[in-house]
Amino acid sequence: MAKLDLEWLMVFDEVYKTASVSKAADRLGIPQAAASTALIKLRAHFDDKLFSRTARGMLPTPRAEAIQPSLRAVLAHLEQARASRSGFVPAEARRTFRISMTDISEIVLLPTLINHLRRVATLVQVEIEKISTDSVRRLQEGDVDLAVGFMPQLDAGFYQQVLFAQNFVCLAAKDHPRIGARLSKAAFAREGHVLVSASGTGHAIVDKLLERADVERQVVLRVPSFLGVARIVAETELIATVPLRYGELMTTREAIRLLPVPHALPHYNVKQHWHERFHADPGNAWLRRTIAELLGDARHAGAKAEKPWRPD
């Protein structure tokens, strides 16, 4: 039986993650024919088809699912061993970082990060994806380097670091005909609201607390993200409850104003999260440090990462 080749394992790992031989080849920077050949050799080695073509792509067989954790662990150990021998030099690094973010982070934080990278790490690329229910798995498997946002669902095995505390404000059009210098509880209940239903944000706090307090809102419009909220508020008589940093930025772009929320709402922490498997990776560590320095506020500057929680 032929010995396993490292490239075969990498092809297996990428096909497992992408459900596609062509995507696996692209991500590894090898010809598709080479990826197909590696898969053929893997099938012969394990005497199993490993992946079957379906309407949802190349899905793993039970045998492939059984061996995947072991093969992924081998790759992770090799990656860690390589990283321990060499540091990360931003000016020379050719690396693609994948970051899960909320749409608010894309609007408020991402431009600052990209402008910095264009100055100090010109060969580094960034891929952004939305925080979702799948983000935990993707962090665990190394498909995503970092997640930035409010993720209370993370459990054992994850580090986290506070970037800044966030609170909520109300947005209203500058020329709103019924709202003056302050927003009363009566006006909050009377006016039409834009409601954002977005995963991976602290916005669910608003909905739960207002519901518990029996606060009524006239929800006129529900949208899946914050991308168009400020423009909608500026051009209608609707109001919206949004995170402060988003509201402050949007006042420089739209004819809107910020008003205190007339109900008590808590602050929450926006954090960056990563899996313990990649805690020692020099590139990941550099990215975390860069984000903390660029995007964290003075109160949390230099805050240490909290270690992964583990059950007793």
C-alpha cells in the first residue's frame, strides 16, 4: 500500500469542506486534474469512494466522515509545527484571512482594517462572510480565522477578546414631523419602526427586553440587515433602534439624528473570537492584535484574551 502524501490529505480536507473538487483545487492553488488524481489515490488507499456526487456537491461517505477528524488533526499538527518555526512578517506574507462579521462590523469596522492592511500587508487578502449558525463549526475547522461580533452561543474551546462595549440609540429623520429634541415613551410606542432580524448581533437583546417589559412597538418593516436602515429612516417617518457606533457613522451620511432610547437597555460587548487550535498561529495572532489595536476602544485597549471555557 502506498504511503499517504501530504497533498492528498490537503485535497481530502478541502473537498470535505467545500464539497467540490474544483473549489478544493482553487483554494490549494493546484490544477483540478492534480486534485482529482489525489482523490483517486486516496480512494485506492482507503478502499472507499470517500465522496459521492450529489445535487449538493461532493458529499462524504460514512468512511470519509469517520476518518476526517484524524486526517484534520494531522494537518493541524503539521501547520502548528510549521508556524512554530517561523513568525509572521506582514510585509512579506501571502495569506488570505477569512473573518466572520456582522453587517454592522462590515460598515463600521472593515474599512479601517482594510486601509491599514493596504499600508502594512499589501499581499494579504481578506474574505468576509456573515456570522451564522454555521460559524462555530467553521471556526473549529479553520475555515474561518476570526469572528467579530456578539456570539453568546460559543462554548468550550474558544478564546474571546473584548473590542468595545456597545449600547443602543434610536434613529429618526432630521425633519421627522412628530419627533422633537427627545423621544418619549409614548412616541416610541406610537411611531412605526424598522426592525432588523440579523444573526450574530446583540440586537436580539432589544427585542427580548422590550418584550419582557411589555413595551409595544408598531413594527412596519422587517429587514435582514442594517445596510439600508439609515437610508430608510432618512426618507420615511419610520424610526429604528440601532447600535451606537452604527448610528454615529450613519449621521455623517444620511439626514438622520440620534435620540436616546426611552427605555432601559443594557450594554453588550463586541468581541473577536477564535478557536484554541489556532491560538498559537503567528498569522492569526497578528490579525487579532491588529484588530484589537485598530478597532478596540480605549477602555479595552490591551485587554487580554479570555481562555476557552471548559466544563469541570
